[in-house]
Amino acid sequence: MEKLGPSEQPRQRRLADFIRERSAEIMAEWESRVRRLPLAQRLERPALLDDMPQFLEELCDYVSEVRAGANSAPPKRVSHSHALDRLELGYDVSDVVTEYSILRECLLELAYRELAPARLSAEMPRLHEAIDLAISESVARFSAAHDRTLRALDRISEASLEQPDVLGFLNKLLGVLLETTQDVDMVKIMLREGEDLVVRVAAGGLEEDIERGFRVRIGEGLAGRIASERKPMMVADACDVKSEALRTLSLRALYGIPLLHRDEVIGVALMGSTTAYQFSDEDQLLFRTMTGRATAIIVQGQIHEREKLAREEAARLARQLEDALELRDQVMGVLSHDIRTPLGVIKVSTASLQAQGLADAQARAVRRISTNADRIEGMIHDLLDYTRARGTGIPIHPVPTDLVELCKQIIDSMEQLHSSRPFHLQAAGKMQGEWDRERLLQVIANLLANAVQFGTESTPITITVQEAGEQVELVVHNEGTPIPADKMPRLFEAFVRGDGSAPGHEQGLGLGLFIVKQIVLAHGGTVEVRSDETSGTAFTVRLPRRSGTNDARLQSLTLRPPHP
């Protein structure tokens, strides 16, 4: 310890006068030692000193009065308030005792160095008596307030379990506040809505405020000022309140506390008494502690209620979306089916006209009609597959099939349609399995059409067929701009169309890759894509050599709702 500067010669001074003269030095030394307590390290100096300077002054007064022959009692009022302040800061009772013990040490060390022994022997017992009483009073007040607070907090916790919704909890909280302190006969809790405080629950003659939906602006009236200044307030009457019901109660004391959560005001609690002219320090501490705990529960309840509303709204929107999708699927299914008849007439008619000797201009017009009729027919087939996938699933009929032969068949057709694009097939031997031939032709055609549409013009498209353990692997690769990362998660969803297709290629319905995935899943296989600037884009399909039945596939297949 750093020694307190002694004087050169001991002086014959009274103990009380000596302590007054050196009080600043004593408090400085006390502060430096008390800072070693964990909770004291984070306190600002005014909060740390609290009532200790006043206690030191009252201690001097007591020693002086006793020295003068007065029959005075040791001071204890300050020890009561100091104990409550420390309780609110989170101290335990041993910390409070330690503070007084350190004060005694500081006084004794300085006094024994600088005062005459005779003076010490005459006055020091009174000093010890006063400090001992302060310790005992602090411990008693601290323990009583602590136990009372714990009981109140337990009741608040029980109320939150019994009534998890905010309004139910607030009504329970009213009862706890009214029963905890005898002098309280009026309670009102207001919650914040925007810039207003709105009465949510009230008792003790204030029910009218609930019925009227009473509200007050933040900054106006007592409750508004409490919210604006964010600190508790005690008033002797209700003259500054906006509520007419509150003004008519003839209150003698009114105490208001802001409900703060992370420095944000969520409401105000008001407690009043028609019998007591003020609430004790212990009552005020209890109110602050109880409302602090209640505030956390209210905030948590509000979060749960907002989440519940959000879930209900999401469920409602999901039902609406599902209903809309179901209606759309029904309409598309009906239209796709019914359009085939008039489309068939158009195709037969164009074929008949092409068989006749038409002039060049007429022949070109008929070819355009025939080409677009074929395109419409392809869209109809895609829509029908989509409605099947959304319903009972795309049916498959596995038969012995050579995957390499299917690839050659589709490549031959693609080379005729896109003569400027080189197609390379890489395969060793026959890759046979039991698959639906027509559906796999559809998969290969869709993947190659996608590579043509989005690959760089004149660059090769490579089709690789190889064994992959018990499966057969089909890879379609093209060069070109990679698929954007934000498009990848939805690439195989219905009605998702890519960007950046090559010139001269018309956009389809966005069902090609969706149908690819559903056909592959129906065979019990998988499909994935890899795309980057360096290696280009590659779609990989893996198929088991023997596909399960379509009914078995339906038991495990879960289709994601398409995005319109």
C-alpha cells in the first residue's frame, strides 16, 4: 500500500477533526483499494463513491457528539441507501462488507501514524462501533431487499410461464406489482407504438384508459417525459398527467419507470399510492428491478408474436400461391391437351401444301408455318410434362437401351439443324441399361439444345458417355460465358430462363432443364452442373443401369413449387 503522508510530529487533535481534514486523502486511498473488486472496476467515480463521503462526514459528527457528551446514535441512514444502491449494481453482500472494511483500514492506518495514542484510545472505540453498526445495517438491509427482490422476480418468471403472450403476461404483472408493496394501489403499463405510448393494462381505477385506448405522445405529460428522458420520476401528485382517469384518483405519490431494452424505450410503467406520500428507496429499487425483468420478458414476447404473425402470413401466402399454381397447372393442362387437335390440323394441312408444287414465296411461307407449328408442338409437350411432374410424375417405361446409340441419334439431328457447331462424342463400347428410350432422347436433346443456345458460336460441344461404378455417366460440355452464380440454385426449376443466349436462338418456356431433372429423377439418377470461366459449362447426368418403377420413384420424389 502507498503510505499516506505523515506529518513530522504527532499533533494533539480530535479524531473527528483529523478525519475531516484528511477526508479527501482517505477517500482517494479507499477508492484505489476498492477498485480491486471486480464490479467496482467498471464503475464511474461518482457511482463508486456513492454515499461513502457522506457516511464519513456523519461518522465524524457522531464521534464529535459523543466526545462532547451527547447521547447520539451511530449513523445508519446512509448505510441503508448504500446497500440498496450496491444491490442494484449487482454486488453481493460480501462486497458491501469489504467496502466498509477497507474504509476502516484506511482510517486506522492514517490515524495510528499521526494521532497520539491517548487520543486514539479515547475515541477509537466509538469509530469502530459506528463502522460495525454500518456493516450490520447494510447487511440486514441488503439481505432483506435481496430476498424480497428474488421473491418478486420469481413471481414474474412464473407469470411469464403461465401467460406466454404479451397481454396475458402484462395482466399477471399487474397483480404482482400490486401485491408486492402494500402502499401501491394503482398500476398502469403503457407500451410504445411509434411515437406514442398506449395503455395496455391498468388497475386501481384506471380501466377507463384501456376502454378509451388512451395514448400520449413521447415527451408530453409525465409518462411522455419519463420515456423522453429515459429515467425514473417520482411526483407528489398527478397534476402533470394527461389521463383524466389518473387525475381523479387523488394520488399522494406517483412513481414512473421507463421500460428500456438496449437503450430503446419500449414503454413506461406507472405506480401510484393514495395512502403514502412517497415510496421508500427499497420500494423504488424493487420497482426498477421488477420492471427491468418484465421488460426483457415483454420484448421476448413481442418477438415471438411478430414471428408467429410472420409465419401465419407466410403460410397464408403459401396457400394462395399453391392454389394459384394448381389453377395454373389445370389451365395449362387443359389448354395443352385441347390445342393439340387444331395444331394437328395445321401440321397435316402444311404437309399437304408442301406436297403440292408451290411457288418459291408460297413454299417459304408454308415452311415457316410448319417450323413454328413444330415449335408450338414442342412447347405443348413440355407443358404436358410439367403438369405430369407437378401431379403424378413423369411416367417412364424402361426397356433395354444403348445410351451411346441414343446420343448418336440426337447428334445427327443437331448437326443438320446447327451445321456450324461441331459435336464430339466420346464413348468407349456400349453403355447399356434399362431406361425409357424416348425420355432419355428428350434429356439428351434438351441438354444439347441448351449447349447450342448458350455456348459460344462455332465452339465444339462435347458429349461424353462413360462408366461410373454401378452407374452410367453422361456429360454435355460447352464453352462460353459461365452461368451466373445467383442463377445456379434455381437452374432446374420450372419457368427459369437463362440470360445471354446466342444470336438467332429464341427463348423457350424455361422448362427444358426442369424436365431433364424430372426424367433423370424418375430413373433414380442425378443431374448436376459445373460452370466457370476457365473450364466452361458441363451438365453431368448419372443413371443406374436398372431404373426402378415410376410408382416407386413417386414415393421419394419431392417437387419444389415452380416460380412463376
